Amino acid sequence: MKKNILSSLVLVFVFVFSSCETNKQYKTIKLAHGLDMSHPVHKAMVFMGQELEKNSNGTLKLEIYPNQQLGSERQCLELLQIGSLDMTKVSAAVMENFSPNMKVLGLPFLFKNKEHTFRVLDGEVGKELLDGGKKYWLKGLGYYDAGSRSFYTKTESVLKPKNLEGLKIRVMESVTAMNMVTSLGGSPTPISYGELYTALQQGVVDGAENNPPSFYLSRHYEVCKFYSLDEHTTIPDVLIMSTHLWDKLSSKEKFWMQKSANASIKYQRNLWAKAETEAIEAVKKAGVTVVKPDKSLFQEKVSSMYDDYKSNKEIYNLITRIKSTR
């Protein structure tokens, strides 16, 4: 009899425990972006999801939608603003349409080198720019490395600005990017990243500009056989959460989220360094002519863009602080 009672108690305990595990509450955070799943940024997001689940003891989970499944970068930002999407990754160039001071990061030849870039982004100026999006319902969590952007074309190497004259160059939806290409003599044409391969094939545009891993992983090298590493801009990717969700998180949940984001940023930057080298080697093997033009020729042409901001004290102050960062 005692044995039967003991067995029954064990069964009840197992049932209750299993029910608690089954009914365990957790929050699913939906993150969408426009990149391929083999991209270093996507891999970093997968890592972030693993870290988030570990840090929160399974109470927070990340659900990722890559390849523009939920829309372009601009559309994802709009979804964040109305609370229909929780997180996204966008280029700072696209972010400037929503948080105006971000445009400073799109100015050509702003950073001295990679080390200078990270000191700025991880420092006071970078934090200010991330916080600046809050009033637009966009909470910045940090910056992924997106390398430096350079021109790639279908017809010839861009060795000097004159080579861009008469060419339609795809740019992001960024006034700063359009002004830059115009200053260099090209004709800027904003096109969604997901539509760019077809646009290049069909001659809608003659070329574009992007970093080596994106040029390679997008397979744009199949159409554009000339890549000129002028490295005109170093525009980071920004990891963003909707304030509609952020404001609902507890202080512990916010800590777990930021800690996981920080870990993914460190992880992504290491992946990126390797991906850049591999991408350049891969496109060369695919028959792309890769050249390094004289950057000073391009710097001279875009220098007037800085003068245009002298009347905007807020932006010009940011430019001064970035350039003086040691």
C-alpha cells in the first residue's frame, strides 16, 4: 500500500513538473534584416540569439527573418516605429532618414582607419547617436562593422572621379550618399538592395558601391567585373530595437538584451575581418579586376560636403569631435 502511495506521489510530481516546464513563459523577439544567411551580420545575430537565451535562462528568445522577408531596411524601420516588428539591422545611411544626426556617419573619408572608427562608435559620439533615435521610437543597441564602401562597375575601373561621369550608380536611400556620388560626377540612383542584381543585369544602373563581403555574397561580381577600392565611406550597420518593446522590458531583461547585443558585436567584428580578405580573393578568382585608386583625387572632389554643414552647428560639432577623437 505504501509503495502504491509513493508511486502515485512520484507520478503527480512528474506531471506537475512537466506541466510547469511546458507552460513556461518566454518572450519571442522578432528580428528582420535584408542580408543573406551566410553574411557575418546574420551569423552574429544567430550568436546573439544563443547568448540571449542563455543569459535570460530561456525567458527571451530571438526569431530571425533574413533576406528581406519582412521588407527593405526602410520598411523594417517603419515597422519598428509602429511596434509591428521588434528589431532590425540597418545601415546608418538609411537610419539618417529617421534620426537626422546619423547622417554624419555617411560623410566620405570621415574616419582615419578601422581603429579610429571603433573608438568613435564605441565612445561618447557613438552612444549619443544611438540615443538620438529614441524620440523616433528607435532604440540603438550598437554598431556592427560594415567595412568601407567602394565602387564596382560593369564597364571600367574607377581610377578617378572622371570615370564616374555619365554612370548611373546605385546608392542607398540616403541624401548624403546621393550628394557624394553627385559631387564625384556620377548619377545617384536609389534602389532597394534586394532588387540591385536585376537592376545591374538589365542596365537600370551601371554600377553600385558597397563593402567586399556584400559585393561577393550578393553575387554582384557576376555582372560587375571592376571593383575599385577607393573606400570612400565607412558606414556602420546599426542594431536597433523598437522602443515599443524596449520600454516594456524589465531592467533585468534590458541588461540581458544589451549584454547579448554587445557579445554579438564583438563576435561579428572578428568574423568581418576574415570575411573581407576572403571576399577580395574570391572575386579576383571569379575574374574581377580589383584596383586601389589614389584616394586623394576623390577626397578633393567631396571636400565641399563638409563646408555645407558649417551652418548646421549640431552636425558640424559632431564632425569636429569625430575628427579629434584619439
